[in-house]
Amino acid sequence: MRIPEPAMSEVIQMALGLAQRGFRGRITAIAVQPGTSDLPTGELERRLLELGFTEGASVEILHEGLFGRDPIAVRINDATVAIRRREAMAILVS
Amino acid sequence: MSVLSPSEPLHFALIGTPNSGKTALFNALTGSRQKVANYPGVTVERKSGLLQTPGGRSVNLIDLPGTYSLRARSPDEEVTRDFVLGRFKSETAPDLLLCVADSTNLRLALRLVLELKRVGRPLLLVLNMIDIARRRGIDIDLDILSAELGVPVITAAAVRRGGTDDLMRRLDELAAAADAVRTGATWQAPTPAELRAAQREADRIIAAAVKMPAKPDTLTTRLDAVLLHPVAGLVILLALLFVMFQAVFSWAQPLMDLINDGFGALGALAHSTLPGGLLQSFVENGVISGVGSVIVFLPQILILFLFILLLEDLGYMARAAFLMDRIMGGAGLHGRAFIPLLSSFACAIPGIMATRVIDNPRDRLTTILVAPLMTCSARIPVYTLIISAFIPNRTIWGFASLQGVVMFGLYAAGILSALGVSALAKFLFWRESPTPPFMLELPDYKLPRPRSVLTGVYTRAKMFLHRAGTTIFSMMVLIWFLASFPRPPAGATGPDIDYSLAAWIGHALEPVLAPIGFNWQINVALIPGMAAREVAVAALGTVYAIEGGKENASQIGQALLQHWSLPTALAVLAWYIFAPQCASTLAVIKRETGSWRWMAVTFAYMLALAYVAAFATYHVAVALGAG
């Protein structure tokens, strides 16, 4: 999947993996870039989808770890999921 | 298709996402009539139990490992998939699937239900924890939900008394339906597009059937503000671990002493009632002390699992893994590995059993491999004996006792080597395979229910006694045999063990162990020391012909001081940090990994480390002029 350049899209899009604690937004796309994960192609995308990271879902970063502010605890709709920033790079939000 | 006669038991399976309260429901439905085993060929736990419907049909209920999808990603999930699809040759395909969902968190569960519909087996959605959902003001319209999903829906509150009555009443009806013709399975692994579509459909159904309260429950959020705080969270976690360690380490001690004394008294009774000779020795040293050496671990295992199950049911375990992920991850370990490793300071056996909290099989295996390197309590008698005999009791750096520093060094060496070995194992065995991502749902906090926790503790205890007991016991008998045969010749003057196979092995090992400074007496003591590390203390007493065993440690220390050089003593200490000197641990590793291979790997690498460490220690000490 192609990620639109921030300048080209009307709303600013960023990776959830770069967001600060307290960030609130909506998922615009699940786009796994090469090197985001050691998993086989398509596997990370499906795992994220199975944990409820689908387009349109609302997300909020509730907590982060002490070292490297990693991992992060993400509120997604009405559930909370812990995930490393590395994998969260595949979740695009606005 | 098979038509079952009403007398045959039906096979129902519980399936659901992690944290759906599936196991609590299983406990509530089957009580203590549970059997825990492994699926053939894999290390996945197979939990089954029997229950009677009100109409008198007996049902064999299987608790499948939690999963978000039938698309299997781990051995646990493969078991779930193959079982549900009826692909297991050794298992009867389920007549009915009970999909368990947490009523307060339906989103992922409903997507799973939509996927399960394609399996073509009778399906029922159980809305568990309905009591909590109602209390929070979540309003679920069961009729709409059932109509939209095309699946019957029933509510349950597994942890409440009477919370499963509705479900039990419906079981007969369901049993009749289960005999009906099944549709063919059309399931195949969903593509990302199908997953998206299914989740959209699930979200649409939730919007139609579920009304969320205007004011959401914020208890979990408020607790997490403290418990997941980057600094305070870690401090609280460490405090919790400290209490747990204390409990396993010291609260269990009186009970363990009691068990020890009990078996000691039983042994003495056998000693005095049976005529002297082989039978007496077998009953006293083989059977009674063999069984005793297994049962003595029971208090630690009970306390440890009580803590683990309480924290798990509370929802804290996932948080602990979150807090520890980065710290443990540096050594290639999973965030959840710290509880098993911490417990291993008391004893590696409950520690290895506790690795069941790690769901990724690779992470679990690494943890099992390094758990025996943690300094367990059985090493303490050996350490204190040698330290008090050889290390001068003086103060260094103005404040620290040299003996204490040596003791601390031994503990630190254990921890550092465990971290090193796990990093190495990752490099050696799993370099090619991908690092599993850390993705974990953090469930809402829930008060644990005593009944469910106690059932869990009881099941663990039974499993430990059953499974480890048989293997450990047979090893004990073998060790007794080695230390007792052949019998000493008439008129022999030395202790019996000098004439046994153990002594023969001790002498045979001399060329191998002499380079690390061990004499044959040490080699002989190592063999009964395989039963449990602390037994080596008593065995050293025996080979140096001192009566009284552990109680006479200071006298044994004097004997050692006469017979050993300082480098030898230091080499024995280095040896004991690493040596796989515990048959019970090896037996449990075999049981938990389901393979001789990993037991052999553990034995070999620990032996190699022990030899190298003792060799280096001995020669460095000699070179420094300590000999």
C-alpha cells in the first residue's frame, strides 16, 4: 500500500509509532513498510487488524514505557492494547 | 457426519479471545473434574473436563487456547484451529463450539464469531462477565445481536454463584442441536481485506445491538495512571515482586520444614521397624526420601501459583509484561519471563512450571533453558558450607563482609550468565526466525474470584504431583541404586558409599575432573548430589566419614579445610553456579518441553559452563598462589 505524502493529503498523516503520549486521532491506514517487522509480508498487517487496528478506529496513546518511551499502551475504541513503537510505525493516523 | 446415541458423551469446545474469562467459565462448568495433559507432539496444554447437563447427557468440555483468529500463528493457535476444524487425528471433532466473549469488550470477539461461522459447526456465543457489563451500564440487546450474527447468544457470569445456570439449562437444547446435520466447512485463512470487512461488519453489529453508557467506567484508567506510570509503575512492580519472592522463599519455609521433618520421622520409623539391610535402605533412602524430595516443593509451588493466578485474574500480568518488556527484551527474553525467573531463585521447578504464562513457545523455551541458572535455595547450603570454611570472615572496603561479597558474587554470576545464555540461545537457535512482536491486550482490571483461583491452584498442584512425581521419583530410585550397589564386602571399614557404583563412577571421573581441582571424594558426592544440590553436603560428610549430615555442617567444614586446597574450594563454588546438579529440574524440563532434546541441551550447556568456570577458577587461583 502506498502512503500519501503529508503535503498531498488534506489532513496531516503520521505514524502512530512517532506520536507522543496523549495523542488522540483516527487510523487512516495500515501500511507496513519494509523493515518495520521481521514477520513475513502481510503478517504484521493481519495481526494489527486482528487486534482491532482498522481504518477509522479512534486511537489514543495512554501510557509509554520508561526506556525509549517504548512500548506504548494504545486505547483503540473501547479496548487497550500494548504494542512496541516499531510495529506501531505501520499504523498511520491523523 | 456422525449421529451419536444419547448415551455417548458429547464433545463441546470453549473458544475465545484471550482475557474473555474462558478459563473461569471452564472452571465454573467443570469444577474440579478437570484433566490437564499435552496434545500429542506439541507442548500445548490440553484442558478437558466432564459435566452433566440437567437432562443427564454427559459432555466432555475442552478449553482451547485463547486466540483472536483461526489463522494460526503459534503452536497454541494451531491446536485451536486444527481442533475446531476436526483435523486432529487423535481428537474427536467438537459437536458444538461455545465462543466466549467479554461482554465489556465485544469488538474483537464478534469478528472471531463471524470467522467461526465459516467452520460449519454448531456455534453458540456466550456473553461472559455480563454482570460487570450491566453494572457499568452497557446495554446489550441479545435479540438484535443474535439475529444480526445468525448465532444463538446466551449470557453468563462465570465467577458468580449461579452465573452459569442459564447456560446449563440451555445445554440440553444445544445437545439436541449438536446431533443435527452440519454444514460443510468453508473456512480458510482470511486475507487482510476479509479481516477489514469482517471487523467493519462486527462494528456495524455492535452499533446496532450495544448501547455504551454516557459515562464510561474509568477505574481501570485511573489505576493505570499509577500502575503504568513509567517510574511509579516499575517501583510498584518491584515491590510486588519482592513480596512474592519473600512469600515463595520464606513463607513456604515452615511448611517445607514440616514436610521434611515428617518424611524424616517416617524414614526413622522405617529404619527402626524394618530389619537392617537392602529393604530398609530402599524404603528409607530410596522411597521415603525420594517421595519426600518431591513433595517438599509443593508449598513453594502452591504459593507461587496463588500469586500468579491472582495477578493474572486481576489483569495485572499483562501490565507487568508491558513494564518489563524493554528491560527483558535486551537479553532476548519476553516481558513475561521475569516472574518465572524470579521464582527460580527459590527453586527452578516452580519457576519452569510458571513459564506457562509466556504464550510464545520460543520465548518460553528460552526462559526454561536459563531458569536453572538462577541461584536456587538448594545451592545455599553448599555455598554457606564452603564459604564459611574457606573465606575468611573479615571486612573489606570498610563496610562489607568478605563472605557476603562472595555470596553476592555467586548470585550475580548466576543472573549475568542467564542473561548471556538467553542472548546466545537467541543467536544460535533462532537467528533465522523473526523476532515475535510484542502485542498484548491490556484487559480491564477485575477482582479475582477465590473459587476460580483455588481451582487453578488445585489443578497445578495435582499436575505437579502427578507428572513430575513419577519422573523425579524414578530418578531418585536410580540415584539410590548407584549409591547403594554393590553392597560393601563383609568386614568393610569405610562408609557404604565407598564400595558402590557411585564411588566407581567417582574414581572413573577422576581423570576428567582432576584438571578442575576435584578429588574423587568430591566426584562421589556429586552423584547423590544429583538428587538435590544440598544432598551433596550430607554426601561429603559421608565420604569423609562424618555422621550427622547437614546438622553437622561446621564439622564437615573442618574436614574440608583439611582435605581441600583453596583453589579446589573455589572451583567447587564456581561449579555449583552452573552445574546441572538437580535431577528434578531436568525431569521438569523434560515434562514441560515434552522433549528429551531440550533436557539434553540444558544438561550439556550447564555442564560445559560449570566445567569451564571451575577450570578457570582453579587455575587462576593456583597461578595467583592460593594453592
